[in-house]
Amino acid sequence: MKKTLVLGASTKPDRYGNIATRRLKLYNHEVVPVGNRAGEIDEIEILLGKPAVEGIDTVTLYLNPKRQVEFYDYIIGLKPKRIIFNPGTENPELVKLAKENGIEVDIACTLVLLSVGEY
């Protein structure tokens, strides 16, 4: 299973960061939700800021490109194997930075990847 950091997690059940967190858990992936408000998603604590987390395989983004800028160094510093840019999060600057650091880039939807067995 792939330890996944969900950047842009929300306690609101209709937000995609929340849905993705729940779906990743359902598919037995270890999930680390990171958001800007404290709370929980299915008993998983939403971490705030830029928490130190080890062993991240995938970062899946639910932040628009403008909000991603402050997280560039954090994301790259996690040394994930890949970054998933979900619809609306596509960011050529971060894509370039990721590739320069040997990180795989997927312009895709986490929910679709999970549902078709290609996560």
C-alpha cells in the first residue's frame, strides 16, 4: 500500500480532499491528511502546516496552484515517489520542480485511479 499525503484535506465531507482521504483509507492505503483547519476525517487527524512525515510514496494535491507555492520546498523535501495533480491543481512550475528532483508526476484524479485499480 502507498503511504499518501493529501495536501488540502478538509473536514467538509463534500470536498475532494476529504473524499480522497476516506477513499484512500477504504482501499487500505496509509493516509496523512494535511489541511489548514484542525479536525478529523474518519478518525484520522488532519495535520496542520508542514508536518514532518516519513516514508511518503505519493502526495496528492487538492490546493490550487497559487496556494501550492508556499509548499514547494515542503513537498520536494518529503521526497515522494510521485505527485498527483488532481483536476484544477495543474501547475507547470511545480511539475518542472518535481521532475528536476526525480519525482514522478501524474496529471490525474486520485479517485479515478483508485476506482480503476491503477493507483
